[in-house]
Amino acid sequence: MNRREFVLKSGVALTALAAPTIVPSSVFGANAPSNRINVGFIGTGRQAFGANIPQMLAVPGVQPVCVCDVDSWRLAQAQSLVNSLMAKRDGLAAYNGCAIKPDFRDVLADPDIDALMISTPDHWHVPIGIAAARAKKHFALEKPLTLSVQQGRLLADAVARSGVTNRTDSEFRSLRAQNHAVELIRNGHIGKLEKIVVVLPFDPPPVGVQPDMAVPPELNYDLWLGPTAAVPYTEKRVHDVKQVKMRPNWMRISTYAQGMIANWGAHYFDVVQWAMNTEHSGPVTVEGRGQFPVSLWNTMINFKVQYAYANGVIMTCEQTPTSTPSITYYGSSAWVKIDGYPGVMTASKPELVTLEPEPGELDFSKTLWDKNDFIAAIREGHPALEPIEVGHRSISIAQIGLIACQVEDKLRWNPDKGIFTGNNYANALLAAPLARQQWAVS
């Protein structure tokens, strides 16, 4: 068995055998094939530069094979970043092992690549994710995973069929303030959970009418559009030219993303579901109101959505022009609140802030960082902490909240079937059809 075969088989062992297969390094000596995971990076924007590339390369045994992007300037910058980080990590005078691939299909076709870190704009997540599953590549996929509940089901089912190791790329379960709150709730230290209040950060004001512009020479704009409709280029539709530090413009356009209810909601709804032990389920009713700007930047703003769960918990999610992110959990005997990022906890009972789990209680204090968790899952053949199925359930909460605001009605949700009960109009909005069929997925 060669190294590539070993890495692939170890990642699918749990699916095939219902138990992890771990081959100790002593079987192979210092050159055990499980020690090195060859990773390709698809998408090299702000998130890749600020988090995903440096964090992934900090995991022992990760070997970067290539970077991939539709923007050649970003590609060159990413290659330089990888080479410099690897030279520093491995104590080398120089490192030149990272190739450039402008088309993600070339990455999927590379037999030397074991795993992928996918950090593209949101509208590309599902086509590339499904293609990665079919190519038998383990992959971590940036959140929000999808643009619709139907897309999420297609992606999750494709992953389940393939057996590859998969992870929703959100670090919030690894943040101690967040997982400490989950411990307190699930260990019963705030009494019976009754209410959750989620506050999401504000969005910048929409931009005015934008002129059509010449496509920058470094950008393959047609490939950037991918499964969406062909429309004229303007910088405020894509990302600011030759920079990777600013929040990209596409995140404010409903064709490519779904605004803050999905962007931060993907994080917060995940930890909320974890806290309630409902990560394979969801709410049973949803209602809300929001504003939809008539602008190029048209994702929902200034919203308030209310969800009810079968366990009796009521969750509200809101955004205002001045809001800052937080989650507050209200129990029958206490409340705990986590403000901001990476999170500061306060509580109605101050002793809860420093209360650590006792023997026999749930303890998440040793939760791995998201990249470490992904690589460990590949090596050891067990599910990652937040697999695609769980990420799909989390982002579905944002998507049904968005639909409730669009139809301005209280909706009944069936989390098992993934449909609304008694509202065909709302059910029609569960799908986000691809505009250009060459990227169709099924």
C-alpha cells in the first residue's frame, strides 16, 4: 500500500468498519505513511491568508502541495506565503514545494493530493465540495457551507456516499469561552435551558449603483462567476483588486452569499445546536422580519428572527446597525453570555465563569483547533468534530430564518424531512438553482 492509499483508507475506515482503524507509527518506523498529509488550498482570499493557510501549515505533518485561485495575483502571493511559512517551519533556507494551479479541477485530478482546504466564495462551495467528494479527497470546507437547504442536502449526501473525511471549517467549537458555555449548559449548571439570544454584527451600508468595468487582467472572471449568471464585472461585485485584507464585496450580494445571518450565523447556530444537543435536528417553527436593500449589496440587514425548538427553547437572532456579536443562554437558575471574538464570558452567577467540569461531566477543554481536528480525523479514521452533515444543519437555521423574513410569515419546519409544513411558497425557496448548467451538481 502506498502513502496515498494509506491516507485515503485511514480516512474512510470508520465508514467502512464502524470503528476507527489506527495503524501505529511503530509498524512503519519514522517514515510512517500516516505522518504526512499532502494538502491543496483552493481559494486564496482574505480567509486563506488570515487563517487557513498559516493555521493548516502549523499542524505537524501537513505538506502543502499547491495553491489554487482564479486570481493570478492572489495565487502568486499565496505561493510566496506558503513557501516562506514552510521554510520557517522546517528550518530551511528556502522552500519551493508549493505549485500554482489556476483551475480547481487540476487540483482534484492530482493523485498526490490527499486533502483540501476549500476557501472559495460561498457560491462555489457546493460544486467544489461535491467534486472533491467524488474525487475521494478529504476536505475542510469554509462556512457558510451552502446557499440553500437543498444544496446542503446534496452536499451532505455526496459526502456520505464517498466516505471521505470532511469538516465544516468553523473554529468556534474550539474557542474556550464557547465550549465552556456548552459544558455549563449540558452539565446542567444553569438549570433547564429556556431561551437563547443571538446577536450578530452589523453590515456596512449598501453601495450605490456601480459602473460596468474592465475585468482586471489577473482575474478569470468567468470562472469566478462559475455556477451563477453571467453579469458585467464591477469591483464591488467581486473583491477589491490586489489586496487580501478587506472583507470581500461578494459577501453582501445574495447571488454569492447570504449576509450576516449566514456568515456569523454559521458559527453561532452551530454552537447553539451543540449546546442543546440538537446538531442533527433543528427548530420546529420560525418567524421574522428584515430589510432587503435595493442595491448591488442586497443581503438582508436589520433583522430579527425567532425560532422555537421541540424541547421548548426559544431562540432569537437579531442584527441592528450598531450590534456587536454575542450569545446569551438563559436557564431556569442562571444565565451565561459570551461577547465578541474569541469570546469573553459573563454570568449571573460569577462562579460559573471559572467553574471547570468535575469527573464524569462533559469536558470540552481539550477540544482541538479546527485544522488539527481535521487532520487528526484523517489520520485516525474518525469523524471530525463538525462534519458536513452537522454544518448543513447549522446553516439551514440561517436559511430558514431568511426565508421566514422573505415570506413574512410564521413557518412550521420539519427538521427531519427538511421542508416546511403547509407553505408551498416557502418550500420553493429551499432550492437555489444553478444558473449555468455546466456546474450543475446532483
